[in-house]
Amino acid sequence: MLAETIQLLGDGFAVALTPKMLAYSAAGAVIGTAVGVLPGIGSAGALALMIPVLYTFDPIGSIIMLAATYTGVMYGGSTASILLRTPGDTSAVIACLDGHEMARQGRAGPALCIAAIAGFIAGTLAVVGLMLIGPLLARQALAFGAPEYFALMLFGLTAVSGLAGSSLTKGLIACVLGLMLSTVGTDIAGVPRFIFGMNDLRNGIEFLALVMGLFALSEVLINSRNVRMGTAIKPIAYRIYISLKEIRESLGAIFRGGVSGFFVGVLPGAGAGIATFISYGIETQVAKNRENFGKGDIRGLAGPEAANNAASAGSFVPMLSLGIPGSATTAVMLSAFFMFQINPGPLLFTQRPDVVWTLIAALYVGNVMLLMLNLPLIGLFVRILYVPMRMLIPIIVVIAITGIYSRNQAVLDLMLFCAFGGIGFYMQRFGFPLPPIILGFVLGGRLEETFRQSMMMNQGNILAILERPMVMFFIALAVLALVLPPLLGRKRRRAVGAG
């Protein structure tokens, strides 16, 4: 079995490493990285825009190019978050925390380096997982019903303990605000809620308006205030490349993020955004000095970046082996497969092994391409931080407004962008963390949906949910994640006081 797998993978590399296919992969990596920096498009949008163009291309080459674009978008989004604090996608939000803080400390180069290295290592782990245990995991993922997904989302919410900074109370308040915002729009029963007569809100609050307002515009307002008061942060002597010590510090986080991200990515509908939040929560739980997170701790960037790339590769598992898209991006990939008359599912591995194993090889080649492409460009990316803040502020605002308006062409989205910018500005001034709002907003809709489905399955008996082993497992993890950090922190303070 293993010998056959290695032979099939070798056949895949034989195709993926031909000059023509390498050109497809390189083009996809460049396009993906460029698109990832721009807010409003995202990986699903980038792939959707490319499909009409690729219609006349070679089918396998087109799939390779789409896969390389997918991985490139993930890295590009992190670059914008680290340098400019402008996350254009859910999976890039966490990079705004320690990644952007590292950039402000003159460590933008190491931050970009570890993002690329973590993505490469985790992407490699995920490709191995996709190759060896993908089909088995996909079948197990089908056993996840609404109660299991509800418990998983509940566990994901406990990442708020790692995002809360110095005050868990303020973190919980911010998380509840995000949950409240997620209820705006049409609910699962088709009933509009909290739309205040505005039809544009029937589909809910636009995520990009929320995240760009809270992070990008609030940062612009803070920097504008500093410029006006003459207290703007002056450029630091930025270090370009990462040290071996920083790589060693990050390895544990990278492997933990890669493993957890891959398993979350396999679950249909979970997505890379949830994987990054869970990874960050795990890192804050296992770290001895969790108070450093949010202040430029490289582990807080390495783990989520690894989870981001691993989840992206993991989402291919249900698509290839079951024909079920694991995310919005793989749903677009699935349409490309159908366009080329390739039918994903259990028979794909036997009927079209050339497609499957070439794609697996191409995912690995794409990771190598991104590493080779982005590491030499880090010096160029870092130069962005030398642009005077007076010039950088309008550029960030224009990029944000263009990205938001291009989504729905709705003026309301721009109004919400301004409102959330003001909210984010004052929340930061009074010590309220912003990421828990995004956590609550992202998980809120899915949490409500799975809870309602669980209640319908059990005729309203909430205790029946607790009879399922995986539900109890995730709930136990959620309780531990919320209870242990305060207890350990209290114990540590007592030990310091006694010393």
C-alpha cells in the first residue's frame, strides 16, 4: 500500500515538475500573493475570477494554477496584516496581533519570514496528511453532526481567553458584542432580525466592513491622532531576516498549529479562520509566559500561520475523497473540476489518479514556490514601513474603501466601516481587545445554526446532546480553556509573591 502510494506520488511529481506545470504553479503563486494583499477579494473570489480565463487551458495545469493561487492568497493576506494591520479575510485577523506588534518593534522581517516558514512546514505536513490519511479522515468527519459542530464552535469561542489580553472580562464583553453583531440579518428560519428597516442588512453585516473598520480604520485614527500630537512612531532600524533562536522558539507552535489546523480544515464548513483562532488559543494555553502574547510573541504568529496553511490543504480532503467542499474556496475549486468534467468523490482516486496525485504534488510545489518567491522579497515588503505615516494613512484608507465597496457596491457598508472604525478607536483607548469581536462574529452564526439543528434533532431536549462522546470532549476542552488560565495565573502570582 505504501509502495503504491509513493509510486503514485512520484508520478504526480513527474507531471507537476515539468516546465509547463511549474510555469502554471509560479503564475498562480504570484497572482495569489498579489491578490491576498488586497482586501475584498479573498481566496474564493480570486479563484472565481480566474475560472473563466482558465476554461481554454489545460485541465491539470489549470487545477495546479488554482491550487497555487489558493496558497498564495493565504500568504499575501498575512503580509498585509503584519505590515499594515489590514486583514482582508478571517484567516488573516490573528496575524494583526503579534505579527503587527513585531513590525512595530522593528521585527517586520522576522515576522514575514516566520509566516513563510510556518506556512511551508505546515503545508508540507498537511500534504502528507492529505496523502496518507485524507480519505479516512473524511469518512470520520461525516460522523460529525450538528451537536458535534456546535460543541466545536463552543470550544472555538474559548480562544477568547487567549485574545483577551490583560482582562478576561473585557475580552468576554468584546466577544458578546461580536455574537450580538452576528445576529443581524435573516436567521435560519428566514426571519429578518435587527435590520431596522434597511434591506441591505438582510444578509447581515458585511464582514469586511467590520474587520477593516475595527482594525485598519481604528489604527488610522490612532496614527492620525499621534501625527497631529507629534507623537507618531518613527521608523525603527528594521531587521530583515529571522534568527535561528526565533526559529527554534517557533517550531513547537508551528507543529501544533499544523496538526490542529489540518484536522479543523478537514471538517466541512469549519474553515481556516476558525483554525487560526483555535491555534492561537492552544498556544496561549501551553505557553508558560502567556502574558507576552499580543505584545509581539513570535509563537502567536507562527502557530496561527501554520494552522492557516494546514487548514487550506485539509479542506481538500473532503472535496477530493467525498466530493464535499470543505470551504468556500474549495467549493469554487469543485466547480472548476466539474467544468473540466472531473467528478470528485470516492472513485476519483481510482478513476483519475493522475489528477489527484498531480494536485497533491502541486500543493507541495506551490509551498516551495511561495517560500522561494517571498523570502527574497521580504526586504522590499519591509520598505513599506519606511513610508511616512502622513502618506501611508490615505493609502490604507483608499485600499480599505475600495475593497469594501467592491464587494456589494453598498454605501451602507462604507457607513458601517466608519462606525466600526470609531468603535475600534475608543475600545483600544479604554483597553478592550478587538479580536474577540471578530471571534464572536465569525462563530456566532454557525453556533446558532448548529444549536437550532441540534435542538430539532432531539425534540428540544438539550441534555440529549451531552450523550454524544465528541460533544462531551469538546465541552470539556472548552471548560478547561476558560478555567485553567486564571487559576494558573493566580498560582504563578502567588509563587512570585512568595519568592
